[in-house]
Amino acid sequence: MKKEKIILGMSGGVDSSVAALLLQKDGYDVEGVFMKNWDDKHAICSAEDDYADALSVSKKLNIPLHKIDYTKSYKNKVFKQFLDDHLGGFTPNPDVLCNKEIKFEVFQKYAKKLNAKKIATGHYAKKTIINSINYLEKATDQSKDQSYFLYQLGQKELKNTIFPLGEIQKKEVRKIAKEYGLINYNKKDSTGICFIGERKYNDFVGQYINAKKGKIVSIDGDVLGTHNGHIYFTIGQRKGLGIGARLSAADKPWYVVKKDIKKNIVSVAQGGNHPALFSEKIIVNTVNWISQKPTHFPKQLYAKVRYRDNDKACSVFCLNQNSYLVKFKSKQKAITPGQSIVFYDKNNICVGGGIISKRDIPFLKKTLDE
């Protein structure tokens, strides 16, 4: 009986390598795709080293490995948006956009080219099918769950996608890799933004954007110093502000609470629990509902406003076709415009998410920040 062919994204890491092994055990005819997205010797993801690891694993498992260069598409679709977001005063999340615009699109194209109907990735996530509808679910190992980065996928992407690691703990993945003698069984997980690498974030961004100096102002209106560009700051940032403590509160550090892009002003407040850091309501745009848009609002859900955050209870109100008001049960700290908010139901199903565009700052007598 002929085996069903499946195309797997292989990064050279231990996760996608074990995913290949598990798919083979499940009876699939596996072919790997190694995708080069960035060409820079300073990046974390050294394409040559990662390809060598992916090739070593593919040879050991006796599966074909296709190498493709998508650096041009990545720069046009992901990196350009990364820079545009900075100029607009947002803090971007390129990993989310990369999954939808590059990875899954590429894998599906290759699957069609190679006469395969299914694709797979090494993401920690699960898929559930109920009444022919595909649902994205948190991984069993919730400490490694990556559904947050996959919320922009839809039925088209999920229909023929398999997540082999959905039911497995990370420690078990490394154990399997070691037992089968995979070269990358103890390879360090990649963290941070791949294309920035070992460089300082501000130094990297400054190479591509001509930032302008501006004022750093306290929420009381006092000018405290000068910044080298609003692009270098994000809401909740404490380090690298270049201003000392005031005599009235010498023991409290400063935090960024707002950025006025038009005036090129960065506003700060003292103390990690300052009211200006907390928000109860936010506006969310470019929302994607994975299975189907809710039929009734407000919708009671749980949300993450950053990857490592805990789920927070919230109510979602529909403002128009693709703009929503999210009201949290309790105020949340340092919500950052430009980042993703991802929604879950009580059963750990990821129902969708969107981009945070505005947040309220009650302390500054604003309904929503400008």
C-alpha cells in the first residue's frame, strides 16, 4: 500500500526533526522543506548551520530535503512591515506575520508541487476537527504552546496541516531525539527575533530607520531628557531611558507609558505599579477568527496580550467589520500597541486574535491613547 506523502517544514532544530520521525512512525512518506528567510552572518538563525543540521537529520531518516530561498519575500512581506510598524509607533511581532505570509504559504505551495495534500510543522499546537470545522488548540505542553503565533491561520491553512508535537512534552521530544541519535537532540532553542541576532535591538533598527531626537517628558509635563528616536521605546520599557531618578522618588525607576508620534515625545512615569501603566480597555484591529466569527457580542473569552502572558478574562465587543473593543475583567500592565492579542475559550481553543492598535490610559484622562 502506497504511503501518503506529507511535506514538513524543517528548520534544523530538534522540534521539526522529531516531528519528521513521528510522522514516519505514523506511516507517512515524509519530505522536508528547509526555508532560508534571512541572509545575515550576525543573525541568530545561521542558515548554513541550520541547513547542515536539517540535512544530517534528513539523511539519517532517509527523507528528501528541499532547500528554498525566500529571503526576498520575507523582506517584502515581513521585514518591511516590521520597519513600518516602528515608524508608526508600534512594537511589531514579525513571527506572527511570518507564519501566515511565508511559512504556511510556502509549505502549501511545495505540497502541491510535490503532489502532496498535507503539510506539517514542528509547532507546539493541536488541531481538532468538529463537524468538518478545524479548530486550533493549545498544546499539551502549555509551557511550550505556540498557538499564540498561529492565530492568523484560517480554515484553508489548517485543513491539511498536522502538528505532530501537539500531545508531547518538550523534554520527551529531546529524549526521543537522543534515543534515535539525532545530531540536534541538545540544540538550544531559538529565542528572540531571528534576523537581529547578537546585535543590540536599537543598533539593528537604527541601520534601517532614520530616527529623530525628541523629548522625554514625565506625565506631569516636566522635560526630563532627550531620546534618540521614539522607535527605540516600547510601552512598559524600564531600561535604557537615559534618565535618572528624581529626588521626590529616588527609589523608583522610570517606565515608558505613552508615545506621541506626531510630537515625537516619549512620556514616562515612576514606579512599576504606576496607574498610567495599566489599561482596562483596548482597541483591536485586523482580527482573524480561525473557525468562524462569533454570532453574538459581547463575547466572553480569555486573552493573551503577549506570548508568555497568562490568559486573562475579557469581554469582546464588535465595533465594526474588523475593529473590536476588548474590556478586561482586571486592568492589565504595559499593553503594547502593535503586539498581538490572542483569544481563547474556556476549553483552550484558540478562536482567533488581532493587532492591538490603542489602549486606554485613565490616569492621563484619555479614553484611548492617540
